[in-house]
Amino acid sequence: MVGISLGVVGWQLAVWFGEISQKSKGYEAAVACARKFGKPLLIAGGPWSNRGIRRWLNMPAHGDGDVCFDVERRAFEGHPCGVIADVTQIPFSDKAFGAAFASHLLEHMPTIGDAKMALDELNRVAKVVFIAYPSKQSIGAWLHRGHNLWVWQEGNTVYFEQRGNSTGEKIARYHLIDAVR
């Protein structure tokens, strides 16, 4: 029993480190892209998320970019250019940003249609979009009540799968415009 428990813990640590690596690489690529285009970096979802534990431990989920927005102020509290906004209605002009980075956000959208609207908005306001998402291998992702979708990406194609009892689409594809992972 101890061996199985240690194996599961080791496997979950590997999954978690993989997610952290994916998020870090995506953020760094978004920063580089924004600099390349000479435009600001937009962060969708605050670096602190809405969990007080991140701020208490001083462990932001990622960097904060030039402009940061979230539906909850505490997710970006202290950011000099934070905006309260919904990712499906971003209050910025077309291609105002060199890059946008959305980390662990899309899986919280209630439906596949909402996730597509969010990506449409991110593509509208930024030249390039980068996303990060939890792995299907993560036990935490399976247990999180706020995760309504599974999200994964292959090249510039993002896939969504509705979780739970849904009457709408079950699986859908979305092609990111000029985006890279």
C-alpha cells in the first residue's frame, strides 16, 4: 500500500512539474513575443488568482505583464495596470497587445461556446495568444469543482471537452490565429 501511495504521489508531482514548465514556457514566450512586436503584454487572469494562499505565500502563478485583467480584483491586486473585465468581453481595441497569456483560465468557462468566445476575444486584442491549462493526468484537475472543460492543444488547434452533464457540444476544436504554444 505504501508503495502504491508513493507511486501516485510521485506521478502527481511529475504532472504538477510538467504543468509548471508548460506555464513558464508559455509566459516567457508571450513576454518575448510582446517585446518583438513592441506592444504590451496582456495577462488574462491575475497572477494571484482568487486564492488568498498564493498571496500569503508570495507565490504568484505567473508574471504580471503590462496589463492584467480578471473578473475579481483580488486576482491582480497591487498591479499598477489591473482591470476588472470578463475574458468574453475584453475592453481593449483590436490588436492593442503584442501577446496575450491566459493561464488555467479556459477550463473554468461554463461551456465550450464561452471558451470559444474567450479565445475570439484574446485573438482580437492580441497579435499572438498563449494558453496554459491543467493536465488530464492531474488528480487535482479532476477534483476541482470549478473546472467545467478539459482543454488541450496540438499546434495551433485547441480542443475543448465539456465535463459533467452537458446538453451542448461535447468536444470541439478551435484554431488559434497566429498563435503558438
